[in-house]
Amino acid sequence: MRIARPFGIPVYISPYWFLIAGLFVFLYGNSAALAGSSEVRYVVAAAFVVLLWVSVLIHELSHSLVARGFGLPVRRILLYPLGGFSEIEQEPPTPGREFLVSAAGPLLSLVLAALGYGVLVVTHLGGLPGLLIQQLVWANLLVGVFNLLPGLPLDGGRMLRAGIWKVTRRPAAATIGAAWTGRALAALMLVVPFAIFARSHNSNDAFDALWLAVIAAFIWLGAGQAIKVTKVREQLPKLQARLLARRAIP
């Protein structure tokens, strides 16, 4: 469903977002972190979920605007349960532009987190307004730091790809390297939390391990897709119509 058109860029949201958002509100509202806010815990939880996806939207908008500044067409921004995605129809032609487009999102997220923290320090806000700003700081910090992890399909993986591309001058090899780094990252995210849960048997650790397993699967699948697409692109120049043709009429 299209929900907005900031700077002329259509923003779509997956219908599954509402289901996952409701689940997050319920789980976070009943978590130990909000145990002292029993009266407004679901309000705070809902505010955090909304602020988290607003942070994701701002993050993706920064990618799209930098890409458009380089003359790259942006089709739309899609928000889905695990984050967001900017559909940029052309890849940046140089590793430098690839790095700048990829770095724009995490950089803006960290800047917003720093600004929110500065507001808290200067104003000493308390109560619900202070708690909401604190949630905004955490949301942007989470989005910024997570996306800096060095592995495709995350922004950090695209920044790593730009660096390998710059050194090797081989964009395909850079994609393969960054994608395998993403797969290693996914495996680490899957193994470590379950190892901690196996030792502690804590129910909170079990939920964290399950959630990280979902994110790890998302990263693994995204990295695998990048590898497949790159291999197909490498084979395309070798194909000839004569080799693909079959006699239809003797």
C-alpha cells in the first residue's frame, strides 16, 4: 500500500507490517524494560515501533536522495516487517558513488540519534516526552549500527563491496566477497545467541535467539541472492544467439 510520496519518491508498506508491528507492541509492552511503566507501557511500546519504522524510512530516504543526486533513478521505497529497501534502478557506476549512496543511510541514522541525545542532555526532559525522545535515540542507533555490519545485503556490506571494488577493479568479485562476508555474519548471528541460550536456559535469551535467527536468515538469503545474480551477469556476455537457437523447421 502506498502511504506517502516524500520528495516525489513513492513509499509503499507491506500489509504484513501491521501484523509484525502489533506483535512487537505486545512483546515490548510486556517486556522487563517497561515493567515500571504499567499504565502507559503499550503507548510507549507503540511509540517505539512507530519511531523505529520512521527511522527506517528516513534512513532509506537518505539513500534515495543521494542516489538521485548522482542521476540514478529511484523507483520507490518499500517498508516491510524486517526493515526497508530503496529500489534504485541502476547501480552506481563507480566505487566512490557506491560507497556514498550506501553510507548515507547509517550516517543520517547516527546523526539523528546524536541529536536526540543532545536534546535529552540539554533539556533534561522527563516523563513521557523524555521517554519518547529516548526511544527515538535508541531506534536510530539500532538502525544505524545494525546497517553498518560488513556484509551484504546490509549497507555495511555495500560499503565493503565498494572498497573491494576500488582495490581490485572487479565489481563482480567485490560482490561475491561482500556476499560471503554477509553469510559469515549471518552464521555468527545464528550460532552465538543459541550458544548463550544453551548455557543460560533463560526465556528472554530464547526470544532474542529466535529473533536473531530470523534476521540471520534474512541476511543469508539476501547474500545468496547477490551471489546468484552476480554469477548470471558474468555469464551473460558469453552467450550468443547462435548457440541458443534450435532448428524449428527442417
